[in-house]
Amino acid sequence: MTIVSIWCRHKGDNIIGAGVGLPWKIPSDTRRFRNLTEGQIMVMGGRTYGGMPQKVLLGRKVIVLDMSGKTEVFDKDNHIVVDDAKKLKDYPEDLYISGGATIYAIFFTTPGIMPDIVVDCVYAGPINEGATDLIDVNRSVEVLEQKYFALPQTYELDGVVTTVWLKKGDFVEQSLVKKIMQYLETEGK
């Protein structure tokens, strides 16, 4: 199993959300997220799950990490609720960590389930005026900068610079890294 984390954070303050939504509208970033996670098992918290349009998640495999177990899934054939991230330690398939901030922090700080690959999209543009309940991934970015190394290639599209990071000292499935890099190289072309 390979664990991939994917996010878009705001440059300088590492904001990833405003309430259950995004504090910006960047269609190419939404498309990147959708394309990189297509056909993959997504792991997200209850707030993120509840804030995503159902049409985006319908038919996709989703694991909702909810320690309270109160999240109700709308696609019972493809979505499940898990109450402890450690239960995913030996999951047989690749997992794509998709938010929110608490879920990222759990994975970035728990040995055995730390992401192997991080797709780090950084947006330097403005945050929507009036955005409230801003949510950041500062703790996860601290771990990223200490325990991962950035591949030298970066990809820029619509004001979002994407860097792929790999966990230091661990074998990372090269075919998956190559697949991610190939997508980023051809994105927007």
C-alpha cells in the first residue's frame, strides 16, 4: 500500500479551507484533484465529506474517517466510515488522503500511516473576500518540511505551483510517483 496526500494550500499561511468549502475558485486545481484521485480510494474527514458535492464522490471509493462514527454516507456501496486511522495501517490498496486539516494531521503525525507521497499544491493568489472559519495545515507542513524531500521539478498552472514530496528513508512505489509526475507534466496542455 502507498499513501498519497494531496492538498492545495495558500502560500504563507497554509490555509486549505474556509468552513466546509475552499477559500478560492481555481477550476484547474479542482480538475487536478479530481484527475489524480480518479479510481483511487479517498480518505477524508466527515466535514470534508459533507462539504463535497455528492456528484463528485458518487461512484468513487471513499473512507470517511470519523472518530465519533456519526457520519452518514450517501453511497453505501462505495463509502464506509472508519473510526480510527490506525485501522488503515495494513490496508491492501493505495489510499489518497484528501482532507481536512485534522485528517492530514493524524496521518502526518502517526507512525505507520504517514503519507509516502505528498502532492503539494501551493496557491499564491488572493483568498475570497469575506472567507471565514479559515482552516490551515501548519502542523502537517512542519512535518512535511522535516521528514520529506521535494523532487526538483515543479509545475505551475493558474497560479498554483505543485511539488511532489517523498518520505525520507522509505521505499516509495516508483510507478505511482511516475504516474503522478506524468499527469502533472501534461496537465493543461
